Amino acid sequence: MNDLAASEAQVLICGAGPAGLALACALHDRGLAVRVLEQADAAALARPADDGREIALTHRSRRVLEQLGLWGRLCDIAPLRRASVRSSGTRTPLAFEAAGQDLGWLVANHRIRAAAWEAAQQRGMDIRCGRQVAGFWREARVAVVQTRTGERHAAPLVVAADSRFSPLRRLAGIAARHHDFGRSALLVPLTHEREHEGLAQECFLEGRTLALLPKTGRRSSAVWTVANAELPRIAAMDDAAFAAAIAAAAEGSLGEMRVDGARHVYPLVAVWAQRFVAPRLALIGDAAVGMHPVTAHGYNLGLHGVEALSRRLEPGCDPGEMGALLAYEAEHRRAAGPLYAGTNALVRFFTDDRAPVLALRRAVIDMARHLPPLRAAITRRLVDA
Ligand SMILES: Cc1cc2nc3c(=O)[nH]c(=O)nc-3n(C[C@H](O)[C@H](O)[C@H](O)COP(=O)(O)OP(=O)(O)OC[C@H]3O[C@@H](n4cnc5c(N)ncnc54)[C@H](O)[C@@H]3O)c2cc1C
């Protein structure tokens, strides 16, 4: 019997990344029959390689991960107690702190992936690995997905959770706006002499941006953002020179530093899908909206989408019913739109090194330091987004 005939899935999710697996768990818990198709093999999903990303999670995301049973499976969770932002030339940084609570938490992306895989396995879910989605079409009451080897899978609703460059989105003919920042993020794990005390530092320097994200112990992850033309020169630096350059950019706040693992490079391209739904299709995670990482909203938005979509799908109803899909799209676009536009505008403003813009940047940071209500509003956004 071929897979199409055997298919009993009500929802077919393409992509077993952190968004796809979280959605699979949420829908399973609502009583829907879910199947996941993923191009990677099961071993790579069960023990994902460290990809260098440290994911800042908000309070809202923590609640979702707790409900799905993922949070308790995470290890090496580093509390994010405070954040500071400075631009070259600002004497005092702009500081954010939430009274009596952490701003959020940082967890390595591969730990989130492993936890999501374990949570799905524990539910006994139908996850088919080594399946690369290569075809998509609609029939009377189902959408059909075909893998590269010709296997067919059908369900009343298909979900694209297959990354910001989503092949399924393209196959379905949904256009997306890509914003290439012409820059790349170089991620480097470091150990250092002094405690970071849960402080995340964002330094907008001329020609480059440096973020230092606290990990457990005296460890941090440096996110060094440079123009693509500069990348070969920076990437060629040896570990000692690299650690010294980051320590200097951090103005010695963490003392002497040492590189503590492999470097990873991510070209920075933000993506906004023109539609988040189409007949018998929904986009989720980065396939719907792929964020620039500076505001740390990507996976947090992915979890927002998981909540918004799963809440609208009922076991007894057709999961591909357009009314429910449109309601998901409206809610998720309302949440993601301002964050997407705001993040891109912030990146443009903080990476434009022309003299008048630099001066304005310093003035904005100084002004914000003296406006507690503005800082409180930004802090609320950081905590609850
Ligand atoms: C440097 C960096 C830092 C970040 N920091 C943060 C942060 O601090 N906070 C935050 O919230 N977010 C952050 N993010 C964003 C976050 O990492 C992403 O939003 C999240 O990983 C996206 O998950 P996803 O499941 O949508 O996609 P992905 O993780 O890309 O997973 C997609 C899955 O689909 C599979 N797939 C792809 N094509 C096919 C196909 N044809 N057939 C079958 N399977 C397929 C892939 O193999 C993969 O398993 C950061 C991102 C970067 C790059």
C-alpha cells in the first residue's frame, strides 16, 4: 500500500526543526493525528550538533515550552538578568532590568532541538526522517506532498516549517520578501576571567556589532556582526587574536577571554512571507517570518505561531478549513509585523556609520537613559514578546 493511501494524518508538518516539532507536540496534545516529514536523518535529530546559536527565550515562550513538556528537558539554561546597549562614543550604556525577575533565559539551539525531539518521541509521534519534500499540490479535500524519492503523503492540512528559505513555500507559489543585510554573524563561544552576572551586552561599534550573551558559568557567546566583505579578514584571525579583539571591544568588562569551541557563520537575511496561509497550507516558524537575530525574536515568534495555530485547530473539524487558517494568519501577522519592521529599522539605524547618524544614535541612547518610562516599555517588550 502506498503512503498516500495509508495516510491517516490530519496535519502533515514539513520540517522537524524547533518550530515544527513544537507544533507537532501541541497538535498531538489537542488530539489531532500528526505526521512530520524531515530531510535529516533520525540520528541527527536525536543528537543535534551544536550550531553556535544561543536562543534568548521570553517568559511567554517559557510558558509555552512548559506546557509542551520541553522546558523540563532543557539543560544549561542561563538566566538573562540584565541587558545593556551602547554605541561607539556613548559613555554610559543604556541598561535594561526587570524588577524582581529575569528578563528571560538563554539556551543553546541544539539543546532546544534535542528537547523537542525527545518530547515528540515520548508522545510516540509519527516522524519520518530522511524525507526531503520536493513536490506539493492539492486534491479534492487534501493537500499532497511528494518527497524527492517519489513517496506521497496527503492530509487535509499541510504545514511548512522548513526554514526561512522554505522549499515548500516556494513550491506552493507563496512569494516572500527577502532582506539581505549584506552582513554575516560570526558566533564564537568564549570563557572569561570575570563573572558576567547574567548581563547581555550589545555594542554597536563603527563597522561592526558585538553581542555578548551569557551562558552558564564564566562562559559567553560572542556574536560578531560584520559586512560580508570584511568577513574573510575577521574569520582568518587566530583564536588568541580573536579573543583579544572581543575582550577589547567589551572594554575589558569580562577580563581576559579564551575561545572555547568552534566558530559558526550565519549570513543575515530576513524573510517575510506575503501570505502565512493558502488553501490547505499554513506557514510556521522561520518559513513564515525569518528575523534578523539582533532583537532575539525569531524562535519566540515561532512559538507565538505554534500557539496561535494550534488553538484554532479542533480534532472534530477539518483542519484545513480556511476560516481558522485566516484567523491564525491575522493574529500572527499582527504580532510579527511590528517586530519585523521594527527590527529591520533598528538594524539600519544602528549600522549606518555616517557621522550625522552616529551622532543621532548617541543622542538617542543618552535620551533613552533619561526616560525611565521608555526603558520600562522596552523591558516589558523584551520580557513578554
Ligand atoms: C545567529 C542566530 C541567533 C538567533 N538567536 C535567537 C534568539 O536569541 N532568540 C530567538 O527567539 N530566536 C533566535 N534565532 C532564530 C531561531 O534560531 C529560529 O527562529 C529557529 O531556529 C527557527 O526554527 P524553525 O523550526 O522554523 O526552522 P529551522 O530551525 O530552520 O528548521 C527547519 C527544518 O526543516 C527541515 N527542512 C528544510 N527543508 C526541508 C525539506 N525540503 N524537506 C523536509 N525537511 C526540510 C530542516 O532540515 C530543518 O530540520 C537566531 C537565529 C540565528 C541565525
